[in-house]
Amino acid sequence: MHITLVHDHVLPIVKYGGTERVIWGMGRQLARMGHQVTFLAHKGSTCPFGRVVEINPEKSLGSQIPEDTDVVHFSNYVVHDDLTKPYVVTINGNVVDGEVDPNAVFVSRNHAERFGSKSFVYNGLDWDDYGEADLSQPRSHFHFLGKAAWRVKNVRGAIRIAKMIDGGHLDVLGGYRLNLKMGFRLTLSPRIHFYGMVDNMGKKRVIQQSRGMIFPVRWHEPFGLCLIESLYYGAPVYGTPMGSLPELIGPEVGFLSNDEARIADFINSHPDFSPKVCHEYAADKFNIRVMTEEYLKRFEIVMNGTSLKDAAQ
């Protein structure tokens, strides 16, 4: 099968870029499984396992799909009025421009239900990119992972919780001590440590020594790759029951509450979770092969002339 993957960015990425990691991993997994892969992506993209076609902004996307493509995968909603090929559209965010596409795939059950859909596939990552998790390391600090400049990610709440934990220190991955994007915000506490934007090796170094991710988000998280990245390195998740979190974070791998003090009290009064259980859960359930196999099922459905919306009824 020849699958063309359309993504409106440069591939591959080096540091932050959750959607890019997923789309890149799916392309590589498809190639491993014997499929032909083409990326229709921005100028500067390269790919050792497939063909790259540079997006021409002067032309419609539909007109740039290679003729021998069997099925097209779009990442996020795009205009495809002139597209003649079967296609699937993954919706990654909480905003849809216009009506939900009949071939839309959301990234969690909660995400799909909030848009009136039953069509979803959990994200997966290529854990080969992350290396083996060293679950034997001593764990002391907690961590926050995400775009700290986004208010909905609530790094301030994570800092408040950390300060309520006995001897709690928080490593912030994805944020800076001085934040001017949210007004003038300067965190002075020596118990809070900032690492800025980090690559996979930076994440690994910090998270493998973390007692858990503190993630009190204030929005309906569609999926949250940071959740499974943390779990993969043996760190449980302490967060709010928003969006996908109740689906992904069960009592064996974390604790959820809307009350910051209750989260801190839980951490103070309960033994740490098993790094091995957290790791195996993420590695087995949210790997790129599992995700790609689910997408191949969706590709077959649309290639047979049925929309994903109709198939899910």
C-alpha cells in the first residue's frame, strides 16, 4: 500500500513537537511493515525511509498528492475539496474549523465524544527513539512536562502542589524561570528548577530520576504525549481528571483530583508507584506499532468506500 502523510511542518523535528513525533513514527512504522511512504511536508524536510514531496503553498494540497497514492493521511483538519483519493484526518486539538470531517479520527474517547464522534485511536510513540528506560535510578524530584507558557497547562498549579509536598522539588521541562508570555512572571523559589525546551535525551535524563509528573491541567487534554513519555520512564502522573486523563491514568499509575491540596496530601501519605508498572503500561499500550495497526484498519475502511463516521455507528 502507498500511504501519503500530509503534515504542515518540517520533518523530522528535534525538540518540541508532539504531533510531529507521532506522524514521523507512523511513517517509519508503515515502512517497517512493508508499505510505501510519502511525506507531503514543508521545505527542508528529509526522510531516510520514504519519499518527501515539498508542499507548494501556491497549489491545493489535493493536486500535490502523488498519483499512485492508495490512501492519504492528514494531520489536523485541512481543505481537501479537490482530493480524489481515500483519506483519513487525525484531529489533534480542541478546535475544529467547521463541521467534523466524516473521516476524522480523534486521539482519545473523551476527545471524540466532545465532538459527537465515536472514532478515535490512542497516540503511540516509537520507543526506540527514547532508548531503554533505567528504572533502577533513585528518584527524588517531581517534574512538569509541557508548554509552560500555555495557561491551560497550569505550570503555576504544578508549582503550588510541589511546594505543598514534603521536601518537594519540581523540574519544569518546557518552561523558563522568567516568563513574559503570560505577563511578567518570575519564579524565585530554589525548589523549582527550569530546563527550557528539551530533546529526548534531556527528558530521559530528568524523568528517569523523577518521582512523578505533576500535571494539573485546566483544559480537556485531547491526549497528552507527555503522560505516556513520563510513564515510559517510570514516573507516575498526578493531575486533574480533565479530558483524556481519566482514560489514560488509572490507579496503578497515578492519582487525579481537582483539588491541589488533595494531590499533595496523596503524595505525602502514599508510597511511590512502581516504576516498572508505569513503564510496562506505556510501552505495551501506547507504542507506535499498536497505533499504526489501528490506522491501517481505518485506511482499509475508507479505501472500501465507507466513511469512518458510518463505520463507527
